[in-house]
Amino acid sequence: MVKIINGKEISNSLIEKLKEKVDKLKLESNVCPSLAVIMVGDNPASKIYVNNKKRICEKIGIKSYEFVLPANAPESELLKLICGLNKREDINGILVQLPLPPHINEKKIIENIAPLKDVDAFNETNVGKIMTGNFKFLPCTPAGIVYLLKESNIKIEGQHCVIIGRSNIVGKPLAMLMLHNNATVTICHSKTQGLREICKTADILIAAVGKPKFISSDMIKPGAVVVDVGINRDINGYVCGDVDFEKVKDVASYITPVPGGVGPMTIAMLMKNTITAALLQKNI
Ligand code: GUN
């Protein structure tokens, strides 16, 4: 019988723990972690994500600041804002909500966030630290996935983990993280040949493809753990993942649902990184 990994429940319990940590920090060290979220334009999906981040900050006791620039704001204005926030002692974490409008160079923006305030762990200093294992922050989605696996008592060491997707935000850092946890890792992508056969060898299959219900039951080894990172809409407009949940659940041993699987973990990990940023900056 498949076990459905309840990301909402695991995330809520982590959020409770983080709240206790923040309460203690305020009481014992007079430190209140803070997060600045920057949005350029009014992308409706980004607005929802930013509001969720603000809501969870409030729940935990993290101070949040929101900065909204118009969609046509020049890149220089965003850089000036980041430069100012880098210097402010009362700001511990800086997050620039992606995607940015096409006239802004995303890479340049990310590289201008101070590494100790880069709570997304997207800039090259933090990515390099993830490669060597000497990291302070981990990108939120990969960190959330490993947290879900560990909380569900799923063995990672020695297991063959197949990741479909090679993005800088999910696939690549996740591969490193699984490797640090002693998994044997294969990364697949749109040009991979024999994808189905490779997937069938996975003990842990992680799908970050961005295609609704792309992973079918004939791609799964019986008893495999299946983690779905996708957030898509199906042909009827309902939110669905990259995995054909209804069919794959009959073959897998564990599976994450969409919604309510990986998604809720991403915000919880952002909160964890913000608290880590505050501790590092205050030398606690
Ligand atoms: N847009 C979608 N997901 C993310 C994320 O994890 N971080 C940032 N900064 N923007 C996003």
C-alpha cells in the first residue's frame, strides 16, 4: 500500500519548530530575523507566492519587508535597491522573486545579492559552496525534498536516485545534495535517450520537468519512492504535478502529491535560511 507523503503536515511541524527558535532568539539574544522580498511587476503567480511568504514570516515572527517596483523599472533601479538592502543591518535575507521582466538580467541581479543574505542560495558563491559541501544555505526546494525524505524515514544512502530536470534551481543542486547524502545520482533531461529505462532503475525518482502528468506508471520500478516537483495545470485547468499520480500511486511505495507535497516545504526552507542568515550575521 503506497504511503502519501504529507508535505503540508511536515512543513507545518517545521514551521512550529522555527517559531520556537525565533521566540528564543528574540528573548535570549534580542535578534529578530528579517526578510526583504522584492517583486518587479505584477505577475499574478508571483503575487501569490510573495503573499504566502509574508504570511508564513508573520506566523513564525520573522519581520518581512516588501518592495514592489513597476514592470518597466530599469535594471539600475533594482540594483540600487539591492545594494542598499545589502548594507542594512536590519535586513538579514534578500529574495528577488523570479521571473523578472525580460529587460532585466536575472543572473546579474542574483550575483549582486550579498552571499550571506542570499536566502535562495542562487548566487555563484553559494552554489560553489554546495558543490564542495561547505554550505550555509541550501536552495529551498532541494532542501525541502531531502527534508521530506528524511522525515518519512526513507533511506537515501546507496539508493539510485534519478532526477529528471537539470535547472540551476532544482535539478543541479538537488543532485549535489543527494550525493552528499550518499545516493548514486543520475540526472536526466530533455535530450536524454532511453528515459523510460533509466527511470525504471530508480529507487528514488524525482520529477522536475514542468510537463503535466509526464511520468507514467510504466516508468516506475515497483516499490520506488516518487517525488513530484511539478506545478502544472491539466487539460481541465486543475493543478497537477509532473507525475500521473492516480496511476503511479499503485506502483510506488511512497509518493508526494501535488498540491500538498514538495510545494509547502519550499517556503518552510526559506524561513529556515532566513533564520540561519540572521544567526550568521549576528555571529550567534
Ligand atoms: N519563483 C519561483 N520560485 C522561486 C524561488 O524559489 N525563489 C525565487 N526568488 N523566485 C521564485
